Amino acid sequence: MEEPNKQNFRKKNGINKKTRSAGWIIGVTVASFVLSGGLLFASSSALEGVSIYVAILIVLFIVIVGIVFDTIGISVASAKASVFHSMAAKKLYGAKQAIWLVNHSDRVTSICNDVVGDICGVISGAASTLIIISIIGNIANDPKSWPSLIVSGAIAAITVGGKAIGKAIAVKKGNNIVYKSGVILRIFSGKRNAGD
């Protein structure tokens, strides 16, 4: 028989974990809604009045951002914390941040793959529609028109192909990608001392 205090602690601890998990899911959902709406509005505004070449560059940038974050998410999920613990023991710059990324891999992966990656996919799709409209006008509203098929197909091919390449790189060089992400995270955190 377990002591009542231990039983109560475990019950409370389980409830706290479930509460935090539910709060995280709700928070990510709301953040995704706000970010996707805000970024879609920003990208639509940015595409208004620009040349077709600039519009294509903007869409490609959005696609690349999605691919990069997808690669980081997969790298974090497949990385081994032991590698970064040895780096942290040697006080290598960004090692502690890399450990943090691996220890929070579920949330980091969710943010990188589900939030940023999926939002970039939605925005690039909507932005491609604006490009089609700027080229051929209202005929772009017909999803069966050949310009719609070509532009949408090209963006989908670049996205899928880019993510496939990113996944292959993540599997081979996941630890290196996570470490570099840790270094970037440390730079933006403003920590300069070796012990931070």
C-alpha cells in the first residue's frame, strides 16, 4: 500500500500535467489562428501592387521558411540529448539551448512542423492564387484552369520536394542542425557568458 501523501502527490502531479498539456494545445491552436490570419493579411498586402517576379520571390521565401522549420522540427525529434550534455560539459556555445530544444522536443516539433510549417503551406497556397489572379485575372477562380494547375502544382512540388530533402538531411545531420539551432537561440536570448 502506498502512503496517502504519495498517492495524493501522484494524482495532483498527473492532473497538473494534463492541465498543462490541455493549456498547451489550446494555446497553440489560438496562436495558429492568430498567426495564420495575421501573416495571410501581411502577405496579401505585400503582394498587392508588386511585380509578378517579386510576388514569386515572396512565395518562394514563405515556402523555404516552411521547409527550414520542418527540417528543424524533425532534427529535434530525432536528436540525442547525450550528445549535447557532453558539449555543455565542455561549455560549448549554445549547447544548453540545444539540450532545452531536445528536452522540449514535443513542443518544439509541434511549433516547427505544425504551426510554422502548416501556416507557411496555407499562406503559400493563398499567395499563389493572388499570383494567378495578377497574371490572368478572374479566370484564376476556376481551379481547373491551366495557370491555376501549373502554379499550384509547382508550389506543391517545391514544398513536398524541399521537405523530403530536409527530412533526409535531418536524419543524417540532426544533431548538427539542433546544435546550430541552439546557437541561434542563444544569440537571440542575449546570453553571453559561458555558464548561461
